[in-house]
Amino acid sequence: MTPTHLLTGPEADALFSALADPTRRRILQRLGAQPDDAGSVGRGLGISRQAAAKHLRVLEDAGLVSASRSSRRRIHTTDPERIRAVSELFGAVARGWEKRLDRIAAHA
């Protein structure tokens, strides 16, 4: 999948909705450091397990997080390929703006 597909493809709304919430961005940071379950994520962020589980579900639906079973626990982790694709998308957008600003500066 190309990075621009994330911007214009059918899953773009789910991706940007997931990233729009500051709690979900904090969850991504936390899971990037260490996979964990909803209860631990909630405790670490000062929210209930149920609230953490709802945020995790949104992140899963956007493809940013995946979950696996470990006995009775669902352990959540970030999807490194998806995170890399999002990072590449924002990098491409930033490079485009840098080129535009360089052209403006050259004409000023």
C-alpha cells in the first residue's frame, strides 16, 4: 500500500479519526514501548478498562493496533508496518510543503 493511499483510500477516515483523539495517541505511544492489555493501559492513563478497551477497538479498526490472546488477556501491540506507512505519508506531505516553501523563498 502506498502512503498516499492512506490519505485518499477508503480507510483514511478511520485512520485520521483514530489519530485525532489525544488519548488514542497516548495509547499508541504506550503500546509502542510495550504491548499490554486494556486494564493496564487504562490504569497507566488514568481511565477505566472499559474506556481503554473502546479506544483500543478504534485503533484496531484503523489497523494501527492488533491484539492476541495470552490466556485470558488480550494483549495489544502496535502494527509496525502500519505505523511506518503513516509516518511515510506524513513525511511525503512535509517534503511537499518544504518544496513549496523553498520555491516561495527563492522568489522572494
